[in-house]
Amino acid sequence: MPQGDKSAYTDKQKRKAEHIEEGYEKRGVPEDEAERRAWATVNKQDGGGKQSGSGRKH
């Protein structure tokens, strides 16, 4: 998967990242930096893109 490709994320993760990005932009963070931070936050919270089935986290 090429860097920056968001196809491996669920719709919920994409919405979450958009919401986080808007919050950063309201605080004066530049748009590209806000997007980078938002996806980093989603990755940290959810462990990356789509994950398979039960038992993925212990």
C-alpha cells in the first residue's frame, strides 16, 4: 500500500480522523499538519487500518 493511501481504513475511522482534523484546524494548526496529526491519532487509538475478527487485541 503506498504511503498516504487511506483505503485500508473503515468509514468510522475516516470520520474520526476528519473530526479530529477539524479540531486541530480550529486551534490554528495548518491544514496539512492537522491531517497528519489526525491520522496519527486514529492509528494510535485503533491500531491502524481494518483489522480482522475477534481477538485482535489482548
